[in-house]
Amino acid sequence: AAPGSGPGRSGGGYGAIAISNSVNGDLQWGTSYNYDSRARAEAVAMRFCIAGGFPGCRVRLWFSNACAALVTTANGRWWAYWRGSLAAARRAALAECGQDDKGRCTVKEAFCSS
């Protein structure tokens, strides 16, 4: 489960998702949105991911003025996509998960930054 996520107060359009390595099928992640720079969005997402205590947190996705979705399976696999709408981001991540994995695909995060 994600230890947290956070919106920026600046009203910027940058967002990010940081995801840990899998530990026995579990993941930690952090998200950020509405930051005024890519660097700030990535730093906030990393902070929330690292707070979960799992190894290997890395920014896996950043975007600007778009929507993102994170899909996972019980065995620790994940897919993260950005698109122009929330529905499109969800569809892209779920479609890729469905093609690549035999596990149940679950949307864990879906949000927009504008």
C-alpha cells in the first residue's frame, strides 16, 4: 500500500509516481501532483515511497498537465501510464497488465495534475 501522496500548493502541472522493489509481492509507492516543476514532483513522490520502508524506490513515471494510473498485481508486478484523461490512463495501464500478467490487475492510484 502507498504510504502517501501529496498535492503541490503552487498550482503547477507536474506529477510523479515512485515505486519500490517488490518484497514478497508487496510494493510501496508515493505519488505527487500539481507541482510547479518536475524535480519537485519527483522529490515528493520519492519521499512518500521511501517512507514505506521498502528498498529500491525510484521515480518510474513523471508527467505534466495529464493524468496517471498505477495498476498492480498480487505478485508485485506493476504498470504506470499517463494519458490526457483519467479514463485513458486507467485503460492503458489495465490493458498492458492484462496482456502481460496472469494475476488480477487492480488500479491502485489514478489522478490528474493540471
